Amino acid sequence: MSITLTPETEAMLYERAEQTGEDPNALAEVMLRQRLEWDRKDYEEAVNGIRKGFEDSDAGRVKSAQEVHARLRASLEKHRVEQSVPA
């Protein structure tokens, strides 16, 4: 497989490879693999979070929008007051 890079990206890759003393091709391989692994993990975490939300909803562990907004407003107001009081 070959990948076409924009001139800007290629320049960044060569600059980084020069800084680290690594082969640009090996560096590109490592960086691409790390990004793909991060994307996979991020996707799995999102799916698991959504599943947990559905499970919580099915089990009745939910709050109304009004309750959530009231808690957020109270929390924001508390932080606003704490920041305005001199230490």
C-alpha cells in the first residue's frame, strides 16, 4: 500500500523524523497505527457509554431534563460564587 501525503504533511513527517532520528517510513507506520488504535478505543468507549445509558434507562435510573438543568444551574452558581469570593 502507498499513501499520498500533501506536501505540508510530508514536510511535517520529515521534520519529525529528523528531530527523532527515525526513518520517516517507520515513523509514519507507528503514528498511523497509534491513531487507528486510538480511534478504535474511542469508538468502543462511545458504544459502551451508549449501551450503559440504555441499560440505565431500561432500569429506571434516569432523571428528568428539569432535574438535570436544576442541578447544573445550582452547580454553576456555586462555582460562580466560590470564584467571586476573595481568598
